[in-house]
Amino acid sequence: MSTDLIDVHAPAIEVRGLVKSFGDNEVLKGIDLTVTAGEVVCVIGPSGSGKSTLLRSVNRLEEPTGGSILIEGIDITDEDVDIDRVRTRIGMVFQSFNLFPHLSVLDNLTLAQRRVKKRSKAESEKVAHEMLGRVGLSEKASAFPGHLSGGQQQRVAIARALCMNPDMMLFDEPTSALDPELVGEVLQVMRSLADEGMTMLVVTHEMGFAREVGSRLIFMDGGHIVEEGDPRQVLANPQHPRTQDFLSRVL
Ligand code: ADP
Ligand code: MG
């Protein structure tokens, strides 16, 4: 199937029986997950449970060992797929901001637009300024990343992802590297994205965010989805002993 033919009725993300091994170490043991357009799905779980591997598999930064992953109906595990093209629909934000330190904020935001989207300098700068406004950093266009706080750098990283006009955003512990007083400003940007209807898959330890913004909460342990449901219900009344144990240690 051509990647031009997006199935508008397909879920944003559909993961079926996903298995991922590193050598003998099977870290994802059959994950089934469907994310519908507009959903905000939060993923929690202990360190090493496979959360990052799941997220990275969704845009094939990891090659699945088994199972399939469909993005808007396109099977990205199909060897004929134009993965670069599918990736332009998926914004990803990591714990480390990964900005280019030698480039200004504006140049960080225009680089991929020009190279991947083939936008003109003027158009890419227009989009960049618009997205900087969305994350509340209009005045920082000419700053260099090293002169920004961690919270501001992460907001720039979110703006950079948004410049590609993604259909969905993946966040892998976006606030875990931040000083506590800087966490709120990043969560606020993510909350406004959610309010605008962005499809989001968010690995986070911020239970308040999961409770208030998440449309669904998934608990992972040992490469399995152990429990999922309405975030308020899972957090207040976890059903599985492993979820209960995890939450009793983090809440
Ligand atoms: P989480 O994000 O939940 O902390 P990860 O997905 O990062 O968990 O890791 C799950 C398991 O996979 C861990 O045991 C980790 O050591 C292993 N792992 C992750 N990435 C690699 C890799 N590139 N090579 C080998 N093992 C890896
Ligand atoms: Mg991780």
C-alpha cells in the first residue's frame, strides 16, 4: 500500500502482539495497544519494564522482533514502508532535550522543516515563530540552548516537534531530567496540546498529569501491559497486585 493512502478511520497507533528482544533478553512480551486520534494515553511502570522500548518501537527506532505496528493504518513493520515519511507524522520528545547546542533556537526549529519538509527559509521561520508562541517562548528565537533553563529547552524541543505538523506526539519521561520547579511549565504546554486534541502517548512519572489529562492509563511491568483503564480509577483503585505495589511506592 502506498503511504499516501492514509486510512482516516484507522486508529492513530495500533500495536499488535509486539515482541522485542535484545539478544536473549525479551523486553516486550506481546504488547497490544490501540490509541485513537485525540486520545492521551499515559504509560507508567517501573524502570526496565519496557516503556521506552515500546515508545521507540512506535516510530521504529527499535526494530520489532515480532508482531506489527500500524500508524494511521500503515504497517510500519512492512519492509516496503517509507518509514521516513511515516515518521514525519510522529513527533517525539525525550527526557534529554537533544537540541543542537551550536544552533540558535530558531535554527533548531527550522532545520528539519527545511531538510525534511523542503520548506523555504521564510516559511520555516514563520512556522517556527508560531510554534515558539505556542510554548510561550516567542522572545527566545535568537537564544542558544545553553542559555535557556531545562524547562525552556524542553519547551523548545516540543516546539521543534510541532514544527513538523505531526498527527501524534510521543513523550518519553519529558520532565524527568528537570529540576522540580521547572516541571510545571512543561506539563502546562503538554496539557494545552492535549486540550487542542493532539493524540499523545506519554511515558511519565507525573501521576497528577496522568490523572487530570490522561484519557487512559497503562501500567507496564516486565514487558507486559499489566493493567489499563481510566486514570482516576486505576490510580485510586488498582486491581492488579503489581500495580498496587508500584503505586504504593510512588504515590
Ligand atoms: P523503561 O523505559 O521502562 O525503563 P526500557 O525500555 O528502557 O525500560 O528497557 C527495558 C529493558 O530493555 C531493560 O532491561 C534494558 O536494559 C533493555 N534495553 C533497552 N534498550 C536496549 C538496547 N539498545 N540494548 C540492549 N538492551 C536494551
Ligand atoms: Mg525509559
